[in-house]
Amino acid sequence: MKQAIIEFFKLQIVTIIFWILSFCLFITIRYFEVGTEGGKAFVSNYDEVIPITEWLHFSVLVGALVGFFYGIIEFISDKLLIYKFSTGLLILIKSIVYLVLLLLSTSFIVGLIEVQIDRNLPSEPGWWIQNKVFWLVVLYFNICSLIFSFLKIAKENFGHGVLINQLIGKYKKPREERRIFMFLDLQASTTIAEQLGHYKYSQLIQQCFYDLNTVINKFDANIYQYVGDEAVLSWTFDKGIKQNNCVELFYKFQNNLVKNQKIYLKKFGLLPKFKAGLHGGTLIVTEVGTIKKEIAYHGDVINTSARIQGECNKYNQNLLVSEYLLRKLNLTNYKIESIGNIALRGKEEELNLFSINT
């Protein structure tokens, strides 16, 4: 609940700022529009030019108003309605709601303009039906909404900061980075899949990864990729060891599963448990692909992380970590136990592994 509230307020701040800037840009373009129709809209009844600052004041108000309700609608649709309605129906519902929102917002602002500025504007019932400026605002709103949705979807698909890095071409050429990786996998996945069937099993994985995503931002993690019932998480090295984020995330996720056990037991008849392997170090990051581009990580770190996770079942542990990464962490509140030097599959040198338990 706390994380959902934080996400809601973050979304509110972003949407309000976005729409304030958008409507300020709209007013500025209209104010300096070459031609008469736009210019006449900014002259008082006494043919006095109204300063742009006066109009920007109203654009800030309408931007804040639209942004506030836009954030609420987006949050509700993302958290509650996205699983209940088809995408097409959800778009239709949101479009109608946004049209009503624009109508109420512009009517409110028109009333304020008439009070604060000596300017007669249409306000009779149904004024908006044939008003060209209103439909211009609607068109502009739709364009800005598409831009906002694109940025939001890009962030959700690429991860935090990845879109910016791709736009500036940061990884066009391979470069070294220090990162921490966690391979997170569902325990007894084959047995569970046979027990539930592929449809129910897919719903289970969907629900688990939803609960995982609720803790991602809190611990500064990025999701590198999903592979079946496995999620690969990544941190920059400093963020991963800061306040033991890479370990804290795992146990926060486990706690979320336990908190929601009634839902899992009722819907799937079981409480899912995950195992994970942690390792960090220097590897290569680069952009790959042409038809479908993505940021790829190459090097021993990511392979070793996967191998460490593969040892969890063998030693009946939920979380294993390499000695190298363990020495960078400060796990005073956890029970640390040495597993020993383990010969990982595909590696010549043995690796000293440790278990981490609460």
C-alpha cells in the first residue's frame, strides 16, 4: 500500500508538470501566432493587448487541473482496470472521460478569464460543439497525451534511464560498466506448471512479476529481461550495494508474496517461492539489433550470476551470493553461511559461495 501511494504521488507530480508545460507551450504558440485569428483572441474588448504572462497564468491553472485528474485516471486504469477491460475498450472509456475533463476544465478557465480579464468568451450551453479553439485544444491534448503515453510505455518496456541512453547513443559502441545482476527463478516451476496447466501457470507468473514490480523502484533496480518464469534484475554497482539494495529487494519481494498468500492460495492453491543468485563486477554493455534494438550485457558477470542461481536447489537455499559481492555488502542483519568453493557449470575456476538468510 505504501509503495502504491508513493507511485501515485510520483505520477501526479509528473503529469501536473507535463501538462502545465504543455499548455504553456500551447498558449505561447497561439500568442505569437502569425495571422489574425490567434492574435485577436489575446486582445481585450478595448483593443488592448493582454500580456502573455496573464494568459500563461491561466495555462498553468488549466495544466495543473488537467494534470491532477489525468494522473488519477492513468493510475486507476493502470492499477485496477487494465486487467478488467480490453485495451480497445479501455482507450474508448478514457477518451470519453478525457473529453469531459477538457470540457469542464476549459469551461472553468473561461469563467475565470471573464472575471479577471475584460474579455467576452463563449460560455452559453453547448458553446464547445462548434467552437474551433476548443477542438484545437482537444487535438493538441490528444497529441500531447500520445507523447506522454509513448514516454511512459518506453520507460516501462526499456526500464528506468534506458530510453535516454538509447536516444543519446550512449551504448552505440561497447563500453565497460560495473553492475550487479540477480537471476530470480520460481522454485519447482516444472511441477507447478504440470499441476496448474499452462493457462493458470501463466497467470501465476503474471501475478508474481506484478508483485515484483511493486518493489523494483524502491530498491533502484532495473529489470533486464523476463525469460519464462525467470526475471533478470540489474543495478549499477553503487546502487546495488547501497543500503544492501540487491539483497533487500529479494526479501521484500518474498514478504510481498507472503502478504498476498490468501490471493495465491485462493486462485492457484499454492504460495510461490523464488530462488536467486547474486554476483557483480565489470562487463560490457552495448546496443544490439536493428529491427528490434535492446541494450545487451556481455561478460562473465551475467553468466556467473545465472550459474549461482542454478546452485540454489542443490544446496536447498533461497539466495546465494558470490564472495566478491558479499565483501562489498554490509549484511549485519542477515545470517551468512559459507557454502564452500563450488565448481560452477561451464567455469574452470571454483567460486566461493555464501547463503543469505533472515
